[in-house]
Amino acid sequence: MAALSGSSSECCTLKKALNRLISNTSSSPRTRTRSEPLYVISLERYGRDADFALRFPDSVSMSESLFDATITDGDCKIRVSLDPAVNRLISVNMLHCGSVIRHVELSRGEDSASFHVCSLEVDRVSGGDAALRALSSVSVRAIPWMGAEPSAGPLRARRSSYLPLWNNHDFCGEMWRDTAPSEPDAEDSEEEIDDIGSTVSLAEVRRHFLSGSRRYRGALCVRILHKSRLIYFGKADQKCECPYKAELQVADGSSSACVVLWNTVCLEWYRILHPGQVVRLCRYRVKDSYSSRTGQDSEPHIEISLNSRNPAAQITIIPKNQISPDWVLPDLPHSFICGQELPSCPQGHIGDVIGVVIFVGRPERVRRKDGQRSEIEEYRWLQLADRTSDKPIMIKLFSTSQPDIQSRIYPMALLVCTRLKLIRSAVDRATTFEYLTNTSLTQVYCTGTGSHPVMPYRGIRPIRQFLHWLKQVDESSLLERAVIGGYFGYPPLPVSLPNFMENRRGEAGLISGGEMKLECEKLIYREKRQFAIQCVITAACYHHREDSGRTQYSDLPSAPLSPRVRRQREGSEPHRTPVKRKLFSSTSPRKRLAPPLQPLATEDDAERGESHKNGWIHPANHFTVNQKANQD
């Protein structure tokens, strides 16, 4: 392979390093850049495929994801794949878009035209935005590629598109179309033309399917009622290049059904189809619905599958002026509830809400187990104010089908959320807290994002009443309550340790300090977990409200041993380090702590309550640590 040429200057760091690599004739050539800085200007994630074990035999158990990066020295840029050994730096957000990297070790890819990063060092001293400062006077898009411009797809797996960095439910990249594809020019048979020209109802299709017929003549004209969030089902042992599906709840005048978009049909149509639209569906397949196959429904229901081949589905969005009244299509369903009605709604109630955003929390992540896989999901807390209650409506908002809208929700915006589920959480037998969270069909409409003009609920009574109240409300009072960012823990922690332990649901319960350190080291960027730790408080500091700069520390007493710490044998060597001698050397008799779940005596309760009033903490108290990792 000839040395790389381009318009970059002779001092280009990347060009010199890659020319050294290309001229190396060994069987496994590698080269390393020196101390010159390189800048990460893009970072993209994708799921590994069945060939992962062949490409990375030493990294089989490291991660389900692979990463590509675009790096530059300011003179030229190149897209490279990253070794799975680097994944940990990305998962804790140490390596991110805008990072400065040095001493990058490069190797050649399988096709000799691509390059692979084996290892690198992140320059943390320069700061997280060092690349932005260094390239502020340069148009990143105008920086020339080193050699030929790379393809738009992943470099080390047969996948059709990239995944978002922090979850699997959002669409990401230019492969996801936002305009309807053109009609295919292939010639149709007379039988297919007859199918497209005629119209059939959902009830007729269901009747034909249940009677055993496998031929469905006619197109379906239906209204989209609900749209699910994107479902990614890619696995390392599967060779499916586009492992996506999405569900649409549709209906006509006769019945309702679930329409499933499969694989590349999602890439072409997912961003274009929305609730309220009327679509014409041709060349579809019919089968039993998922709920019927799993026995969840007593009556059989059908599922309409739209595939990219065998047969290739045809989708057409029908303009409003072409919708025939003979189709008798249903209106969009809605069930708006206000803040005053939430306490009287049953657990699990599904409803819609409208309000003014007064709080937007920062993104957080939590692990969820789905069968044998552990998946990371991202969410944000929202608080809405409406006209009926002084208490805000709490919403724990996970991914929906509209990531572009969700990322632009700000305080004082008018927000409509549909298909939310009511959750009640009890901190004790007498106190419960309620909040709303996603279902798979939740939709979000927000002013300032371009979604408000197309919101299909503008004319209904709850919306009109809320807009009337909004014209009369004092905006300054709402603005005083508006907050964005910061940590928000909800529902509050239980009032006692036994109640906290009851809700662990198989997670780590009471742990030691050493165990908590190990658990914290496993945390990834924005991940939230809660731990209960038993320990001895050896000192406390408190701040005076009157003087925020004044801090007072208590004397460091000699601390009794924790039950988990083994006693020293007589004559054994004392604690070697000064810290251990300070914490564990004691002249007073050692006492064993009470078991963590043992009820305290009434006198102890009174003493503990009095100690809190005086601003100090009882040394034998147990407390809960709510640990979060690498928050931005």
C-alpha cells in the first residue's frame, strides 16, 4: 500500500504515524504517536456481531459494545476503531468527544485501508473541553480526511447504523430518514396491482386469518393511534445487520391491531410516522399478536408485519384532504388527568398530563435486567405545575420515540405527556409518594421544539382549559420555582433501615466500607445506585446557617471496632499505618455494635432525636449512602 497523500502539511502528526505503520513490513505492524496531542471529535457506539470473537479473541467477555472514533491533529482527520480494552474509559466518560489523547498505538485493519487503536492515554490535565479550545478557529467539517472518506457504517461489525452512547432506545445518525422514501420503480404483477387498488378493513383481515386463509387482497387504510419507542434486539451471536423493531397501534372503523416495523423499515419510516396520521399499508404479513401467542389475551388478535422483503412492504401517508369519510376512522384517544386527581387514581393507572415545566433534572442511568442481559436505561426527572394543585406532578421520563424533543425540555415550557403510568412508592405503612413514568407508547410534545404546532390534542377541552389558565397565571411566580439540573432523589428514602432493606429486590443490602468501594468502582457514567453501609462515625462537622464560611469539627474520639473488623491477637503487631492507628487504637473497652435490623429502645430513640436537634450524630447510628458515579 502506498504512503498516504493529502493536502495536510508535512508536520501532520497523523500522517507521519500512519506512513510509518504502512511502511512496516512485519506480520503485525504497530506504531505509536509521541507526545503530540490528538483530539477526539466524534465517538460512536454499535453492538458487536458474531465475528467479534475472531477479531478480538482476548476481549470476549469485556463488553457488548464496540466504538469508532474520529481523531484529528488539526491538519487532517481519520476514523478509527477502538479496542474493547478502551471501553472502560468511555463508560466512565473519561474518554469522550473533545478529549485530548496522546501516545496512541495504532495497527492496520483487516482490509489494510482502515486503522485500529490498540491503546491510548487520555490527557486529563488539559480539561474536558481542550479539543474545543484548540479547534475553536477551525471548521471541523472542513478538515480533510486522511486518504479516502470512510463509509458511514460501523468499522468492526456488520451493523447498518450506530447506537446512541448512553442507551439503546433512541435513533442515532444520518441513516435514520426524516423524509419519506420514493416509491419503488419495480413492475408489479396484475395480482399485486389488484391488492393495492382495493381496500380491506382490519376486521376482514382478521376474519380471513382466523379462518386459515393466507391470502389477503386489498390495502389497509388505518389511523395511527400510538407509536412505541424503538426496540433494539441485537445480540452478539446474531448476524442481523439491522436488529430493530417498532410498534404502531392502529385502528379503522371496524377494529384495531398492532403494526410492527421490522429491520430496515425502521430506518426508512420510524422518524416519519406519528400518531394521528392516516396511512395506507400494502404488501404486509399477518400473524397472531404477541399477546395471543403468550396467552395474555382470551380472544385471538392479529399483528400486521411490515418487512423490507418477502414481501417488501409499501407505506403511503394519506393527506388530510384525501381521507374518505367512508373509512370512519377513529379519533386519537386521550385520558387527561390533573394533579388534583392523581391521589384518587389507582396504582398503574394510564393517563395523559399537561403542565408547565418547573424542574428538569440531569440525565441519570440505572441498570435493568431483561432476561439474561443487563441493560442500562437513561431517564430524567421532571416536575410540572398545573392549575389544580400546589403540589407539582412528578414524572420519571425514560426514552420515548422522540429523543430530539426530550433533549430540549427546559423550565417554563408547556409540556404534554401521553400514556404515562402511575406508580406509588411507600416509605412506611402510612406514607406513600406517587409519580408518573413511561409506558412503551409514551409521547412527548413541548413548546420550543417544533412539536407543539403538530400536537394532535389542541382542540380538546382539557387543553383549552389549561391554556385559558396559563393566560391568567403570574409567570413570575412560576419562574421563581423553575430549576434545571442538579441531583433529585425521589421518592425519599424510607424512614428506617428495615423498610429500606425490604425494597432491595435482590440488590446488595447492608455492605461494609470495603464492599462499597468495590461497588462504586463498578459504576459507570451517570449511573445511580443506593447502598446501606454499617460503620462507626468517628467525627462529624457541621455548618452554621448564619455564617456559611464558618465550619466546626468535633474532636476525633477513639472509635470502637466494627463487628466486621477482626480483633488483634495479643502480642500481634499493631496497626502499621498512622490512619489505622488513629482510627482503631482504643484505650476504652471495645463494644460491639447492635445488629442493624434490631429495633432501638425507647430511651435510645429519644436520645437519638435529641442529638439531631443539637446538630450532632450518635456514633452508633447506621446511615445510607446514595452513591452516583461521574456526574456531569
